[in-house]
Amino acid sequence: MQDYLRYIPHTEEDIQEMLNVIGVKRIEDLFQTIPERYRLSKPLNLPEPLSEPGLIRHLSELQAPRMSQFLGGGAYHHFIPTIVSNLVSRSEFYTAYTPYQPEISQGTLQAIFEYQTLVCQLTGMEVSNASLYDGASSLAEAVLMASRITGKKKILISQTVHPEYRQVIQTYMDPNQQEIQLIPYKKEEGRIDEKILFDYLQEDVSAVVIQNPNFFGVVENFQPIVERVHDSGGLMIVGFTEALAYGILKPPGDLGADIVAGEGQSLGIPMSYGGPYLGIFATRERFIRNMPGRLVGETIDMEGKRGFVLTLATREQHIRRERATSNICTNEGLCALMATIFLSCLGKEGLKELALMNLSKAEYAKRTISKIQGCRLAFPSPTFNEFVLQVEKEPARILEKLKKEGILGGISLAKFYSELDHHLLITVTEMNKKEEIDHWAERLQYALR
Amino acid sequence: MQDYLRYIPHTEEDIQEMLNVIGVKRIEDLFQTIPERYRLSKPLNLPEPLSEPGLIRHLSELQAPRMSQFLGGGAYHHFIPTIVSNLVSRSEFYTAYTPYQPEISQGTLQAIFEYQTLVCQLTGMEVSNASLYDGASSLAEAVLMASRITGKKKILISQTVHPEYRQVIQTYMDPNQQEIQLIPYKKEEGRIDEKILFDYLQEDVSAVVIQNPNFFGVVENFQPIVERVHDSGGLMIVGFTEALAYGILKPPGDLGADIVAGEGQSLGIPMSYGGPYLGIFATRERFIRNMPGRLVGETIDMEGKRGFVLTLATREQHIRRERATSNICTNEGLCALMATIFLSCLGKEGLKELALMNLSKAEYAKRTISKIQGCRLAFPSPTFNEFVLQVEKEPARILEKLKKEGILGGISLAKFYSELDHHLLITVTEMNKKEEIDHWAERLQYALR
Amino acid sequence: MGRKITICIKVTYAEGDKMRRRTDRGLIQDEPLIFEQGRKGRKGYSLPQWDVERIEADHFIPSSLLRNHWEGLPQLSEMDVVRHFTRLSQWNYGVDSGLYPLGSCTMKYNPKVNEEIARMAGFSNLHPYTPEDLTQGVLRLMFELQNFLAEIVGMDQVTLQPAAGAQGELTGMMMIRACLQARQERRKKVLIPDTAHGTNCSTSTIASYQMIEVKSNESGIIPLERIVELMDEEVAALMVTNPNTLGIFEENLVSIAEIVHKKGGFVYCDGANLNALMGMVKLGDLGVDVVHINLHKTFSTPHGGGGPGAGPVAIKKELSPFLPIPVVEKQGEIYHLNYNRPQSIGKVKNFYGNFGVLVKAYAYILSMGPEGLKRASEMAVLNANYLMKRLKGYYHLPYAKPCMHECVFTDRFQEKHHISTLDIAKRLIDYGFHPPTIYFPLVVKGALMMEPTESESKENIDQFIETMIGIAKEAEEDPDLLRQAPQRVKVRRLDEVLAARKPRLRWKGTGS
Amino acid sequence: MGRKITICIKVTYAEGDKMRRRTDRGLIQDEPLIFEQGRKGRKGYSLPQWDVERIEADHFIPSSLLRNHWEGLPQLSEMDVVRHFTRLSQWNYGVDSGLYPLGSCTMKYNPKVNEEIARMAGFSNLHPYTPEDLTQGVLRLMFELQNFLAEIVGMDQVTLQPAAGAQGELTGMMMIRACLQARQERRKKVLIPDTAHGTNCSTSTIASYQMIEVKSNESGIIPLERIVELMDEEVAALMVTNPNTLGIFEENLVSIAEIVHKKGGFVYCDGANLNALMGMVKLGDLGVDVVHINLHKTFSTPHGGGGPGAGPVAIKKELSPFLPIPVVEKQGEIYHLNYNRPQSIGKVKNFYGNFGVLVKAYAYILSMGPEGLKRASEMAVLNANYLMKRLKGYYHLPYAKPCMHECVFTDRFQEKHHISTLDIAKRLIDYGFHPPTIYFPLVVKGALMMEPTESESKENIDQFIETMIGIAKEAEEDPDLLRQAPQRVKVRRLDEVLAARKPRLRWKGTGS
Ligand SMILES: Cc1ncc(COP(=O)(O)O)c(C=O)c1O
Ligand SMILES: Cc1ncc(COP(=O)(O)O)c(C=O)c1O
């Protein structure tokens, strides 16, 4: 079946005419520069092509079943207004390349300019780039940037930063150039232990990295930390996995953060089994030239009309080559557009209301299970839409039982923190209806018997 | 909850400012012209508004389950290329009104011009309008048009025309102006009985209406009829419910039809529980001025550039008022666009291939059940993708049994033809995989035991 | 080589910031007809795989009945088809492009979520002859929608079958005819005001009634006296549009209805303008016996560039026996389709109506709720009155009284500069607005009929107003700008006379 | 009042039918920034209904940690949001708009069906921490895609984790570093040809290697002798792009690889240009140890206006232990994610990669099959050679030899008319084509890098060719047309110097 020809318009006539113009006989003649003996003689070992309807059928069958979800930990189940997916489906947006030719890319460029502004408003920072890959790599870029700025080696990272984010930072870092010191959390609070942090906080520290809300869902209070970090000549880096929290939480910028880097998936981007997501990256104006990633700036055209262009490219790989601030080229443009539409649609009231709904639902869940035997909140500290539950039975067993009821009841923390071997990370969002939460609690109670 | 305000942008400030400009105090003052005592004092008795996610949840629950289908009879389950739904979702198409302002409607206008051309190519006729409501009303309009042209009363309609189409014709007709004579079908062939037809075919006959393929799926041979109709001074009207058949069948135009009117749903339009569909209507150039519905024509602009406009509007209600050829205004524009994209995408090869696949699958189904005890083909005549099966058990019972297996096994003809009380109309399209047909046949055999 | 063309975009810059959302140069792709493209052997499709024997048609069907040639039908790659229709779309203007004040058409915003919902497989992929026990959900949807609409217009029953307003009219008039026949009455005439939409007139003809035109009075409504004069036992019905096409509420309707009823006639109401009345007044309370509703206007289903729409008809009890079949009914908890209605007028359409459109209207009503719908009507009327107030003085207002959802101006003031309604309309295009409805209703010479709808914010309307004022200025200072308009779009004014004189209604090979 | 602007659209008419698909006037809506719109109290959203008690934040969280003010964030109705982004989209140019010969970017058609599939709820709504027994389908998809890609490039294993090409490079170089470390080797240098893409250079830096530039020879490829000279025990790897950014196949690669290997180094291949090779040759057979693949190029996933993409990395067995975690594995009939790989470089990204992009690439490969992919490469190369052949003579061709999927011209011939590559590129816009990649690769002065891809029909390419020839004529006869270009789009050439001199990177109240 040659249905793939719908993607390749050449008829046999076309091919002949073109070969004649080129002055060769056969297609193969065009591949002469490939050494004879390496040219493939037999077809690739791949499945025979599927028809369009066959393809649709096959892939529908690979889908995962619908479940009641209480999972978070870096990916969140939030409502996405219909217009978000509707508008990003405009082919002028998604079939375009990076806007290297501004005159026919003003749509993408203005949207990114709006995105950069929205990120500043959300984080309380002064400048944002046009996006990085995801929260984890964004945080890693922040760490590298800090070292470029301070010229120092040591990075202090709170243990309450998403474990996978820490892994990515580790990978990005050059063991010979940088050194990581993990800062433990207060067992009773689930928050970074400032005392220990302050002990490590010396002149040689390039940056302190915390996450807020942290991996346990706990709202960190890093105001006291910021000052000390600055005094010691280091930079304060604040990461996050749940951008929605800033609908009600004080933006890190207001608290003195130097770099804010985190995940934007909650802002209108589907969970898609882990990607594509949105790496948010914002900092202070004075650090612009050290910033990774693309930037869109406002300017005027030869008629004096306002327009937008990619700017400050001298930081980037295609100009600076080996001396660039980062190697990023393709970023997450369309996801940034989704976030832009999402935020435009919600506005300040909507974002606040949505955040409050997440908080209220999580608190409702806490109240509900507070009556249950065999489990307790691990940390009393304030949280946003996630919290850690300590259980008396084997977590894996509990989750297995809930799963049988069609519920993904939480994430077992054992694989991330050996000491939290009887702990579940529970996430509750606006998508969990009251009855759903009650049902979950009820099945949990049953499982804990 | 006032989420409906997302569709109504007025803030309280806006309202005040506007009222001030108008010079009234309260909104109610704008409705003074409505007699006091009739103005509603209490809110409409309707459900409280749903949120967007609530709405989505509610309507998903109203959906019907997915079934294995062997139903046709005027609505067909065909594959719709993804690009069809994708392209008609461009808001410039679907949020526009009828193209009364040609300068900013060239997209719609050129597409309709292409549609009109494609319909002519499909039916073998000379002119097509921009669409009517559906096959049934289209056929009714054909009958009215014939009377306008011939000035005669009597219409001869084959009993093999879709029963619901006949009902619609009946409704549209003025009992005082027109009169219907049903022409029976040959019991052994399932085709119109020419002899009886010819007996009725007198000078007073305005038109003869047949359907091809007819309601039994049988391919009619009306070539001999056409001549006689013309001799008697009447018009030959050919209807259809399955447009795809013309991928292989000789177009009615080639056989001398004067008006071709039928259903275009098979051309890329979803079944949607019966609508919206596409009323196809084509005729001869000499009848243009008597034609119902909108027409798009080619012309040039003041710079001599090719463009398209609505034309010959002097036939239409908004100009001709009570002397118009029809009262149609809004038609099925977007469905016509779907058909245009569908046909552009398939092209002549594709359409022929698709038609052949329908034929081959239906014939495969025939062969498969030919071995089954307790059922037989009611009519030996050639068919396209539908055929009538005579069964020895109670049809309702059989269908009920199949339904329990997740199969919609056919349509019982009893409610349409009292004499066909042990007959099922079976439809097989390219969407019925071989295994599905085998399964259907196997369950049918079981049900016939 | 080739000629130069000068495009004057003066005003775009002239008014500057005062008129913010303005038009600009745009790059548009020319695109030939689909038939002028493609090549033999190219394909843009993918069908299900062959899993049964492929047998040539003439094996089953006599070749005399088989197609032996193909005229036309293009052969393109999928991408070229996509580009073709993408480019065509870019020559269009929709509600999502900008303000679309097309009077009598209620071009309100079409919610995207409703489009998504209508596309759900359990609706779009559902065969109309699916057994009722599997379609309880969709039957419930239709049943509830019937009730919602009945409540909104204050009638007893509703049929969802008609595919559009005009077919709704026909259905309504057929029911009236059937009812009269059942009463053994033969009435020949229908009264229709001169402000009526063309469909009213043509519908009455198809329903085989003779139309009697009723002149509206100087304040734009039906004069009671005229009805008193004209109404007799020959008259089957009065067809009235309320609010009428001048955007004016028919104040005498109640008394008029009484007269009509006294003479045994019916009052048919064209409800296309229902967007002004939701939650404010019920047509049923005003003596209306039959009313059709354009879901593609009041209930936000998109117009699709000329359909599909849906024109449900609401009636008073008396007409119930004559409703088209089937009627969606509920018995206990079970919904079903009732075909057993001997007095029914039959069917006007195959199956049950434009279900895909009904889904969107149902979703819209559920999203709005009672206050939402009322608010919509209030704001629609507010917008129209605000527009009317601010434009009067610049444009001639034939009926100077508060309007409902739309208002009608004329080109009288501009005549002295030899500027017509058409020129004004075309100039609006250069500013990125869709023109209003023009030259309708016919009773108003050079009518400009404007319906902003509740979807438009004050800012949007202010921009439109400032543009209209700017155009009025241009008409005095530089009228040629208007006569030359539009200049900024793909094609300039088109030769409609040529189109009608020698109609080219299809592509005919390279000749075309 | 305001000024007039003359737009010359000479050539649009000049060449007439010879160049069919041409541009035209278009109506474009100006649209302010989202922040310059909206009003307090307006809303464009609808959240789930409150079904639990609504408690103010400060009840749970100390107010010192709560947001006390909002700077900016707009408040618009849903329709105004829809119009805003609809209008913005209309200022853009995508593959669906027209020919997009952006060299090194492989702007092929993005099949719509793949977009639909990626949107299926069972994929898009799936949480990454869902237990594996529920995600067997998606794990199978990833596992099979790994194998497909490995087969296509002739390598042993594949990781799908990298989010884009550059991250793929980093992942690959990290693995090489890790492998060397495991061997207790400390190598400091990486060899990179001067034709390389910027990401290769910056990646080597981030991987903390010192880059040594290798000059390419007069026929555009890496000279064997230079490698012989430069390769030593200090060199960790050679990063080569094949076909290279000149669209030329690196003929010496096999011998080069031998040398590199002999000295204990690795050959890293930038596979961004794989679209030329599918089914023709396997990079693995040429001695490549690591190669990254841009799914958003060769495998038709859309570029999204700058991402998301996906940059899987294929490797030879030797490097397997160092693959990022988790690795998708199959044991018996069960697919699972293996985190237990002690030597792994760790993770470069959260979770498993850009799954939504992977789905589209998987669907594409299944639609094409082995012959389809081969055909794609053949036609991509055919199109490029046809283009090169027809344009040479009109534009200077620095490397006059058969090319692969793309060809590179320069502005040398036009220099004498003081016309630069930039002028040519901008003039193309006026004709409705996206310009080629310009001023890259850096080794070519004033480069015009053209990659038509297999999606374009002969007619489309002929139109582009005729336009390029027409522009060459214009450069002689009327060079100002080029210097003034583009004239037909929303904005003319933009002041990039101003943008960089005083950066305005965000809206700052009415100031901006
Ligand atoms: C007042 C009025 N009545 C009837 C109609 C006809 O409705 P439809 O176009 O849906 O047939 C219209 C539509 O323009 C109208 O404006
Ligand atoms: C040759 C080459 N290598 C690497 C890259 C970087 O790929 P990405 O943009 O996906 O990071 C590109 C993209 O332009 C490229 O053309």
C-alpha cells in the first residue's frame, strides 16, 4: 500500500522531468557521494505502512485507561480552557519555525513578548526568556548561570527540591567546575533546615537553590535565607514545579530571588506522560547578558511602526558558538504560547481563584483523612495543593488496592527518600470533585484496615 | 456562578457609562416599548448555569456507546480524512455568515464555486447550486421545480425512493397544486416496475422521481425510462442517498436526468444522529432561472482580477420575495465545504477506489451469509453497499440478539414496507473490517437458529 | 513590464491612537482553483487497507450502468489540499476576525467548547437509526432542549426538525394550514408587513397562501387599524417579526393578535430576533401561536459561512397534533421517538433535524442559565441603543426611537456627496470591520442595519463608532476614498452585472 | 491629515501566469498587546464549580508568604482573547501557508492526523507517574520508536529523553565523557569542523570540552589529513554533521572515523540532516558512535514556532551503560522503565522526554514504512538537486557538486548591484515565500541555504525557482525593489540595533 505518497507529491513524470534537468538517469545517481559499499541494498527493517484509519485505530489502542488521579510531584492535572488547544491548533502558529524572519513572524514574536511579560508578572522578576525545555533543565541552567556570574564552584541545594530536578542539575554540572552540597530538611516541618544551610553558607557558595512550594508541597519561607545568601556574595535561586501556586503565593521576586526557574506545565499544558512541558526562566535585568535562551524585544520598523524581534542573540549559540551562555536552540515555543493564552484567559482574578480552589480542595482532603486511623500528615507546615501522608501499612500495597478501585491514590516517596518509606505524596487539584475526594478517602481508610 | 460573563464583556462601569450616553437610568428603561404587564418579573425556569468543565462532563455522559454498525438507509458510516475536520475548523470559515460581502468572503465563495463544479462532475450535470438542507428536502425542491417548469400537477414517484424522502415530498407539496402517484417495485427485482410506470406516464405528468441506488441498495436502470418521460413532456428526477456510489456508477447526467437531487453526507460529513447533512441539487443550464438555492458565479473586480460572487439572486427570496423559486436562505455551507475538501483529497482515483471497496465489502458480506440457513437475499439485482436480507425469524428479535453482542445488525424494513415484514436492510462500508463482517455473519447465523 | 498600483492608506495613520484596533498591510497568497492544480497519479488520500478480495465493479454491475469517464476532479497531495483551503480561509472574515454587526443575523461569539462537544464521538459518529435504548442520552438532550426553548418563548411545545429559519417558517405555516384543514376551513391569505424578511413572503407562497402586504406606519410598526381592515375569514395567519427588522418592538402585537384570533386566524411570529427578548418577555404571552427560533443566531451556533443552522418551531397546544414526526417524548424515565401521530404534517427533513447544531445550542443554554440569557438580551439591547445614540447626527436615523437589539440608519446625509450605503459598507472593510446589513429592510431606502450583539465590549463598539464617524467625515472631505473602497483586500469591488449577464457557475477546463 | 504610502506591486502583475501562486493585498488587523486591552471585572474563564468550602488563603498560609498585589495580567472576555490570538496567528507564516525552504530545518508537511492522535485523551491526559501496568501501550510506543530509530541510523540503542537536538548533543557528549571517565581517561578536546552548527560548539563547552575547529576543504568537507594532524589522545571526540550544513555528504567519514577510533576517540554525528539518508545509508555503518536525531525535522513533528521538539540519541553498545535513566525495556511481553543503571549519566530532563512529540514521530514512521521513508529521502535530495541545477547561473554556487537534501548559494553575483543576501531574502517574502536560511553556515559568505524537502511538488519548486530568477533580474534592473523589501507585510524591516541597544523585553505599563 503506497498511501505514504499522500505526503510525497512526485509523480513518475515529475521525477523523470527533474532527473532530465539535473542531467542524471536514475535517482541513485544523486547519491554517488555515498561510498558504494555502504549504500543499503535491502529495505529498512520496519513495519509495513499503515493506512490513516489503520493508524488511528492502532494508536487508540495504545492509550492508557482513564483513572481518578491524586498524582502530582511535578506534573499536575488541571483544567485547560478549550480555547487554549483551539488557538494553538492554528497552523500559522504550530507549523512555523523559530521566528528568524521577523516580518512574517510577528504573531509568534508578539505572543512571546507577551509571554515574557506574563512570566515577569507571575514571578515578580524583571526579565524572562522565551522558554527553556522544562522545569528541571531550567533549574540546571540557573545553576550554570549563577556560576558564570559569581565565578564560584559550590552550590547548596535543598533536599526538598524535586529529586529528578536535582538529578538533572547533577548531570548538567561539570564535576570539575562545580560541587553540590545537599541541605537536609527539618524532619518535623518538611522545610529546608536553615541552620545547616547557614553553616555551609560561605564565601565560596555560588548559589543556594530551593523550591517553593517544595517537593512535599510545603510552602517554604526563604525570606530570612535570601539576605544571608546575598551577604555571602551568592545568588538566590528559587525553583518551582507548580506555577499555579503563585496565584496566591508571594512571587519570589518580591522576596529577593535572583533567578526563578521552574515548570510551567500547570498553565494550560496537558500532562502528556511527562512532556512537552515549559521551562520558565526569569531573572534580574542586570543579569540579562548572562541569561540562557532566546529573548524577544520591542523595536520599530522603517516606517516607525512597533514590531518585535529576537534580540541580544550575541549570548546565543548561533552567534557566540562555544562561548554562548547555553546551547539551547529549539525551545518550547508552542507551550509558551499555551501558557500565554491560558493566563490571558484567566487573568488575575481567575488565576487567584483557581489557586485558591486548589488550596481549598487539598485542605478539604486533609480534613477528610484526619479522621482516618492509620495515617497522619507527615508535616504540619502550610502546603498548597500537595501534602505528605504518613501511613502505617506498606505504601505499595495501599496504592495497589486503590488502583483496583480505579484510583491513582498518590506517589510513594520511598524511591526518592529512603527515610520516607511509609509516606505518600498526595496531590489534589480543582479537577478532583468533592465526591471523588470522599471516595478516595473512603478507599484509603479501607486499605489501611 | 456567573461564568456566563465570559461571553458577555460588559463590566458594571461599562454599563453605567453607556446608559449615561444613552440618557437613561436603568437597563429596564431600554425595554419601555414592551408593555409593562408582559415584562417578566421572575427568571426563566431553566437549569442554573454549568461551568465549562461541568458542561463537558455532563455532555460526555449523554453520548451513545460505540457499536459495530451495519446501518445505512440514508446515513452512512464512512471514513473522514482528518484534514476535513481540521480545515473546516478554521474560524474564518465557520464563524462567517453567508458571503453577502464578496470582497471579504472570497474564501467561502471560491470554495462554493469549486463545490458547484465538483457536484457537476459527480452527477454529470451542468449546474449545481450552493447546497440545500438535505437529500430529502432537496428532492422535494426538485419536485416543486419540475412543476414550475412543466406547469403540470402529477408526479410519479418510485416506491423504492427512501420512504422518509417521500414523506418530505408529500409535506412540501400543495395537495391542491400537485398530486403524487406511487409506482411499485418488482417484487422479484427490488427495482421500479417500468410497465406500471409507463401506464401512468401521460401528458399530465410533471416528473418521474426515482432513486439510484434505490432504498434497497439496488442499482436502478432508468435509461429506458428517461426517453419515455421526455417524450411525454415530463422531467426525469434522479435522487440518491449514497453519493459515493457515483464513484463507479454512471452519473445520472449521462443518462439524461433533468434534475439530480440527493444526499451528500457520505462525502466527508459525520452521521451526527441525522444532521446536519448536505442537500445536493444539480440540473441543466436551461433550467437555471427556475433553480432553488444560492449560486456562486465567476466575475472580475475593478482591476480585472478574477473573483467570485453570489449571483442570479433574482430567483431568491430576499429579492423576489413571494415570487422566489424557494424560501431557502441559510443552507448547509459548511457541509458543502466538507464535501469539497473530501473530494479534493480523494480525487478521481480515490473516489473510485473507495466506491469499489464499499461494493467489494458488501459483496463479501453477501457471499459470507449465502451459506447461512434461514436467510436469503431478497433481490438478486446488482447493489452498491446495501442489500435486503430476507430472514425466517422475527427481525426485531434478531436485531435485539445482535445488539446484545454490540452489533447494530441492520434495519428492519417492516416499518417502511408492510410487505417486507421479514426483511433487513444491511449496509456494509469500508469501515467494516473483514473480521467485523465475519463476526456479524456468525452472530446472525446464531440468531437465526 | 506590469503596472504600479497606489494604495492609499491615509486614514489608517490619520486617526492614530484614537482608533486603536486598525487594519494593516497583510500578505495574502493568491491561490488558483483546485482544478487548476494537481497532476495525474498524485494522491492526497489514505483508505482503509483492503482486507477482502478486490473485485472490479463490472463483475457485479452491468458496465452500461458504470461510469466510463471522469471529467475533472483534482489530484493533489495532502499538503497541497491543506494549503489550498488554508489560503482560501485567509481571504475570509469571521466573527473571530473582528466586529461583525450584520443586522438581523446576530453574529455573536461562537463558544469553542460547544464546537468540541459537538465533535464528541458519541454524538458525531451516531447513526440516526440506532435503537432508542442506546440513544437515551441524545434523546434526553433533544427533549430538554425542546423544553428550554418552549420556556424561553413561552409556548407549549417545540419541534427541532427544521434545518433553518426558513424551513421553520414553512413547518409553522404547514401546521397552521393542517389545523385549518382539520377545521374544514379553506383560507387563502396571509398578512405580512412590508418590513418582513423575504423568507416570510416566499414561505407563504410555498405553503400556497396568497400574501397580503401590510404597510408599517411612520413609527415602523404594524398599525392596528390596518389589521382591523385586512383581517377576515379568508386570512389564515398574520406573519409578524418581533422585534421587527427595524429593531423595533411591535407594540400593538397583543391587540393585533386578539383581532386575528377573533377572526379565527393564527399569529405566526418570526423569532429570528429573539436575542432581544430572552428573559424579558415571552412571545407566547403576547398572543403568538407559532414562532420559529434561529439557533444559529440567538443560541450562538456558528453560521458556517451560510449554514448549517437550525430553526426549531414552538407552538401553542392547539397545533400540537400537527407537529412533524417523530416527536421526542418522555414516558416515565424513558425517552422515545413518537411516529404515531395521525394528524402530523409529516416530515420536512430526513431524520430528526440538525442534531449537531442542536448540541451546541443546548450546551449554550446550559452555560448561560436563566440570568445569563437575560443578561445577553439586556446587553445586546444596550449595545444597539448606545450605537444608535452615538451615530445619530452623523447618519440619518429614519425611526428615531429606542431600538431593541439592532438599529437602522440610512445614507440620506451622505447622498449630497454622492455617497451611497454601498460605499459606506465597502469603506468599513478597509478599516477591518464587517459591514452592516445593507439595503434591508426594503421599506428603508439605503438602509444600514446594525446589530452589534452582546458579545462586543464597549471598546470594540467605540472603535466601530469612531470609524463610522471618520467615514462620515471622509464622505465630505474625500468621497473618492469611499467610492474606491475597498482597497485593502484581495479583490476590489466585483462586477456583479457581468456575473449575472453571462453566468459562469462552474469551472470548465482551461476555458474558465 | 496622515501620509500616503505607495506600495509597488509591480512584479506581482509583471510575471503573470508564468508564476501562478502569487501574493496579493491582504487585510490584516492591527492588534495591541494583550496588556493594552481588557477592563477590571471582565472575565474570560470558567472554573469547576466550588463543591468544597471556599476558605481564604491566609487561613492556612501566613500572609507574609502570600501575594499582596498583582502587576498587570489582563482581564478580557473569551471572545476578545480568541480574536487576539487569531489575529496574531494571521501575521505568521507556516508550512501550511506556503513553501518554507529554510535550510537545515527540514520544514516538511506536518500530517494533521498525527496532531489528532497526540491529542487523544489516553496520551495527553496521562500522568507520568502512572503505574506501568496501566501504561503498557505508551511504553510499547516508546520502545518500538527506539527500535525504529536505531534501525534507521544503524545503531544499537536509543534514548528518547532529550527535548531537542541541542539537548541530544549534550546527552551524547555527556555519555562520551562518562565512558572516558569509566576508562579513567581525561580528555580535554573536541574536534568540530567550521561548517558546524552553533549548538555543536556550545554543547562541547557545556560538556566542558575545549573546542578545536577543523577547517573544511575547498569541496566543503573535512579533509582527512587535518584529522590525522589534529587527532590525539587529548581528543575525546569529533563532532561531525552528515550530510554537513553545506548539504554535502562527508565522503571521508569512514576513514576519519577509523583514525579517531584508533586514537581512542569517539565520533559524534549531528543527525539533524538525516532527511537525506533514510533507507539509503546507515550512519552506524560509517563508524559513527553517537548520533542525535531531530524528530521535529526528519520525522515531521511540527516546529511549533520554536519548539517543542525532540532529540533522541542513538548509540553503539559500548556507550549503553551510560544512557540516561530511565531506559524503556521489554522483558518477555512486559514493558518497563529501568532506573537501575549505576553508570548512567543520570537525567537531562524531568520524566522521559517530550512524549507528545514522540507520538507524532511514531505515527509518521508507521504511516511511511520502509519504502516511504526511503522515498522521502530520495525526493528530498531530488528536489534540492533540481533547485540547485536550475538556480546556478543566476546565483553563485560556492560548492559546485551534487548536493544532498539542501544546497547553498551566495549573493556574490548580486554584490555588484549592492544587493545582499538579506535583500534577496526579504524580497522573497513579498512573493509569498519564506526565505531560506541566511548567513549560515558561517564558512560561506552571504550564504543562502535552501532545503525544499520532499513535501514540495515540482510545481511548487518551479514557482520558487522562477521567483528567485525574477528577483535576480530585479537586482539588476530595479535593485531598490529589493532594498525596500518586504513591502507587502504587516511590518517592514525592523530596527534590530535599536532592539539590542536598549532592550525592551517586557511590557511596562503604558510606558511600553
Ligand atoms: C428576520 C429573519 N427571518 C428569517 C430568516 C431566515 O432564517 P434562515 O436563514 O435560517 O433560513 C432570517 C435570516 O436571515 C431573518 O433575518
Ligand atoms: C545542523 C543542526 N544541528 C543542531 C541543531 C539544533 O537542534 P535543536 O534546534 O532541536 O536544538 C540544528 C537546528 O537548527 C541544526 O540545524
